[in-house]
Amino acid sequence: MAETPYLGTVAELRLVLWPEAWKARGGWVHRTLPGGLLVALRVRPEDFRHEFRLARQTDLTMASDRAFWREQVGQVRHDLECESWGARAHPTKAVLLLTEPEPFASVRRPAAPEGVPCADCGTLTPHEPAFVRQRCTSCAIKAGREHTDGATDA
């Protein structure tokens, strides 16, 4: 059975794919645009950064194909708001992998070796400078579930 092309805007596509990618726990989720461009997203389990994969079914055999591909990729990167992301292209196939930049880290001074209180429950938790709102593991998992599917732990 052929996949039904995604008919929404590319800008909205990010909002469609993100909850699915979060639930896939490192797996890829995708949609195919009417022109044949596949847009896939995953949330990397090692650092929770987003990765988009843009791909076409056909290889880039002619110069006109490559020019069209560059133009299409530029527009999609703009629409997905990932123009400044790292990019790795396959040398011969029409595949581009976009990786979200390193997250902003706010470093507390002086260091907090005893831990930092969880913003939700107050439990002391190891200092993690990459998180603006510090949470213990339990509260972070609960907040993530609530954000993605509205489920809460009983």
C-alpha cells in the first residue's frame, strides 16, 4: 500500500513529527511530501538533540537534479528552522542529515557539589548545567510524559 503524501505545510511538519519522534525513543519517524521528498526526524537518545533526515527516492545523476535538490533542501531547512544546524550529505545519494546544535548551557558559579533543588519537588539532584530548569529524574520523566501525551504517573 502506497504511503499517503503529507499535505500540511513544512513548517507544521516539525510539530507533527516531534511528539512521534519522542515516543519512538531514538527511532526515526517520517512523512513524504507530495513532490517525493522524505522528511524524517529522530530524537537522539544520547543527548536528546533532534536530527532531521531529508531524502529523495532518486539519485542525483544530472546537474539539474543536484541544483533542484540544493534549492529544495535550502527551502525545507528554512521552513523547519534548522538552517544553522550541522549537516552531513551523502556523496552520491540525495540524502542530507541535519543535527541540532549543542544546547545552550548556563553554568552556575560557584559550582554546587551538594546538588541543586529540583524545581518541582525540591529534592537535591546532581548539578547539570545544560538544564535551565533543574529537575530530579522522576520529575523530568513525569514532565516529559505530560508534554508528549498528557499521561501522568498515578
